[in-house]
Amino acid sequence: MKLVIAIVQSQGKQKLCDALGREGISYTKHESFGGYLQERNFTFMIGVDEAEVDRVLLVIRDACQVAERFVNVSNSGNPAVPLLSPSLVKVESGGAVAFVVDVDSFHRF
């Protein structure tokens, strides 16, 4: 058995939930925060047989596309540098990061 842990940015959450549901794949999701932009993410935990890992990863890949967006940044956090006007910076947003780990045992109570 394997555990797929997928960290998905909030804009991809519903699309991934829908895609997993259509495929009959059970999951647990938890809200999380982090990354460069310190935005809300969702961590999906999906337990599957080893033979199903590739299918789950394809569902995640297809549902969670990367897009570019612009965010405002300024140096206002550094008091040693005079405040400059904010500027737009292009960053990648969306997508997912997935980890596949071995499960030594699984128990349902």
C-alpha cells in the first residue's frame, strides 16, 4: 500500500476534489498554509494500492495546473531601506506537489 500526499494551492482544491470523486478515489484533506506566498493550501492524503499510484498521480496532474500571476511586493519590511513603491512580480501559482510513501500497515477501526 502507498500513501500519496498532495499539497494543492487553494484554487485547485475543488477541481481536484471533483476529479478524485469522478474516479472513485477516496481521500482526506486538511487545510494548510505555506510556500513563498504564505497562502492557503490543502493537503490531500490518498491511500491506494501500489498499482493505483500512477492513476492517482495523473488525476492530480490533470486537475492542478500551474498558472502565472502577478503579486505586489515592496521592501516595507526592511526599515534600513527607504520605502519604494510596490512593484509587480510574476510568480507561478497553482499546481501541486505530490509525495508517494510506503505504508507499513493500515488499520481501519
